[in-house]
Amino acid sequence: MRVLVACECSGRVRESFRAKGHEAFSCDIKEDENGEDYYHIQDDVLNHLDEDWDLMIAHPVCTYLCRNRAKLNEVQNISIDTSLFMALYNADIPKICVENPVPSLKAGLPKYNQIIQPYQFGHDHSKKTCLWLKNLPKLKPTKIVPLSYITTKNGHRYTKGWYKTPRNSTDRSRTFWGIAKAMASQWG
């Protein structure tokens, strides 16, 4: 199966599909974090949607679309641009998954099909992620683990001590390996 992993530079989803024998490529305007240049297309993904893909898993930038950002968008008078999200969601590809955090109502995105959490796939981490699915079944949890901390509304994680979740957008946006492997196993 030919798989396009849109807006991914970590290679995690791509490599999970490649490990299952699929012809998988990532595409992002950023270079691949691991130095991969053959299976990573460094370009605008919109230029590659018509290349006979069987499946696309897309991770469009969520900065201005997510619910947590809605009030700041208003204060800073930032308009929400959903064009990339919708272009990926409406692409002429038989099977599609678009993932993003819970969107702001003001973004006007279609209703998501599923919410997943990393702790359902073997990671001691909470990060609510929505999936918009076309011709794909919902992901089934593979290994539910108890959380060793709680997360407050403002994103702080507390254990006996406390520490913050990564504030760097690149670190926060990486797909967890357990989720990437579940996608490859269940959709590949």
C-alpha cells in the first residue's frame, strides 16, 4: 500500500508503516529529523496529494485551530485559517486520517470521529487527540497504562514533584510510537 504521512518530520508514522512492508513517505516543509532524504519529501504536501496514494495520515499544524488557543486568537485578533486542514480532509485519497487536538468551535471543522490518548497505546502520558477518519475503522487501544501523574487545565503535570509538559511545539507535536505502530498494524 502507498502511504502518505502529511506534515510529519519525525518519521515515526512513516517508519511504522515501512516496518510493515508498505511504501510509505512522509512530507513536510521541514527536513526529516533523522536525516532521511529518500522516504521524506521536503515540500508543501498540497503539491503531492494526487500521486496515487492509498492512505494518508495527516498532521496539519494545529496552533490556531485548537480549543486551548481560542481566547488568545481573539485577544491577538488572529483569524483561523482552516484551508490546509480542509484540503487534506477533502483530498482524493481512498483512506484518510487527519489528527489534531480538540478544535476550537470557531474553527468550524467537521466533527471528529474519535478521541485517543497516548496512555491507551502504552505511554504514561495524557494528550487528547482527535481523529477525523474516512474509510478507516476507529483505532483500538493496544496497551492501556495507568497514568502516574495528573494534568491540570493549563498543561502542568504533577507527580510527587511537578514538571511541565514540553512547551516546544515540535516536541509536543510528535506522534507517540505506540500510536504510530497501532496505525500501521490496524490500518496497514
